[in-house]
Amino acid sequence: MTFREALKMAVAYPLDEKYLERIFIDRGIDKTAEYTGPSRSFMLARADVYMMLSTTPSVSMDGFSITVEDRDMYAQMAESIYRRYGRGDDSCICATGNAIKDSSDIW
């Protein structure tokens, strides 16, 4: 099994190939290499996919749909992986470190 196949198996959602390509490039993973187990870069790529799914618009695709509860679950799973392994390359658009914060309590 390749890294590409392993990452696609991590979620049942039909992932966009261009998006997957970007994740593999950002995380320095050869998608055609043999998957040998969960490495740091693979787990961070997996978190990137979960984060992408947490922000996906409400659509149904190939019999798969994502609910609000699913989005929350994917975001929590991604954050758990990011906390465990660090976010990795800060330039990755998938990491949530640059989120807009609510500052309404600073009055």
C-alpha cells in the first residue's frame, strides 16, 4: 500500500487529487512510496485532511456528506494530532495556527 492509498483510507470522503498532491508536497511525502506505518509527516498530512474536511462546505458527494457534528469531530481529531506532533511546516495552508481570534473581551 502506498502513502496515497493509506491517506485516502484514513477517511471515506472522496478527496480531491490536487489537494492531496499539495499535502504530500507540503509534508515532504513521496505519495508512491510504500506505507510502513504512521510517521510524523504522515500523521500531520492526515491532520491536514481532517482540517480540510472540517471546513468543507455542506455538500453530498458520492453518497458521503459531512454534518456540523462531523466537522467538529474532524477539527478535534486534527487538533489532537497537531498537538501531539507539532504543526510541522508553518507555511502549510492546512495548519490552523493563523486562525482569526475573537478579541471582543479586551474592552
